[in-house]
Amino acid sequence: MAVTCAYTLAVEFEDASVAEEWLAWLRDPHLAEVLASGAQDAELIELDTPAPRRRFEVRYHFASAAAFAVYERDHAPRLRAEGLARFPTERGIRYQRSTGAVLGSWLATTG
């Protein structure tokens, strides 16, 4: 099995209306731009968080650490700058990024 690289962005909002604005931007155009820049897929998860806060994780998979490095070098600076221009931390937003190697994935079997 080929080892892939997972890149996760965790984002927490103090204001639910700012979270809705961010979700609209994320879905169109941001996710498509990251996919066009080398990610193989994207997954959006809303975590259980007491209201009014909202917390999300966006997880991208890249074919390898090298593919992610190309994304970080050639595309991430522009995409991150665009996101921070629209959604700066001063709007009550916290960001956290992490990366790691995907060691495996499993599917349930029916039978």
C-alpha cells in the first residue's frame, strides 16, 4: 500500500455567522482550489462543540509527503493568504494545522 500524507486544518469560530460565511467560501471556491493544487481528496467534519462556538476539521490527502511539499511550496502561501485576508484571527477564529502519514484505512464488510 502506498503511504499518503494527511493534512488537517482545524478551525474554531466564536461566532456562528462567521462560521457560515467561512463554510460557503470553503465549499466554493477553496476546496476545489486545493484539489486542483495536488490534494487527492478532501473531507469536511463539524466537531461536536457547545454553542455558540463551532469547530471544524478539513482533512486533505496527498499522494506522498513529497506531493504535499510541492503543494506547500507552490500553492499554500497564496491560498492561505487569501483565506486569512477574508477570515483573519481578529474575527474570533483559531486555526491549527497538522500533517501525518496515513498508515492504513479500513472499510466495514457486510455479510
